[in-house]
Amino acid sequence: MCMRTTLTLDDDVAILLNQARTRQRRTLKEVVNEALRRGLPQLDTAARRISRPYSTPTVSVGRCFVDDVDDVAAALVLGEGEAFK
């Protein structure tokens, strides 16, 4: 089966296709068909890989040693001692 269609290509894709045509000395049809044959299976694989959202592993770091996290001076005293001033 052969299908004829019209594609509107983004400028960057058109440039890449023309470069491939020139390098390989092939027709646009040949380059587009080869690119689609190689790329379409990878799209399915990538979609399956990304289907599960990434979740960041959790780690318990213990309790907070500072009562008020906005109190920078208290945090410095805890980390550096009274000599931080």
C-alpha cells in the first residue's frame, strides 16, 4: 500500500532532511520513509518508558533541631556554636 500525503515540516526538520538527502544522495521520499521506519518504533518505546511518572525517593532526616526555621541565628548557633558571631 502506498499513501500520498502533504506534510508541513518545521524549519529545523526540513533543514535536517535536506542535509540527509544531500549526504546520502537519496530522494526526499526515501529519506523520510527511512527516518519514519527508524523513529516510529522508538516513539512507542519512549511512550511506554515515560508512562509511569517519576517519584522522588523519600529519606528520613530525623527531627528538626531548630524550633523556628526562620530564626537564622538559632540555626547558626546550633551548627557553629556561640562563636559564629
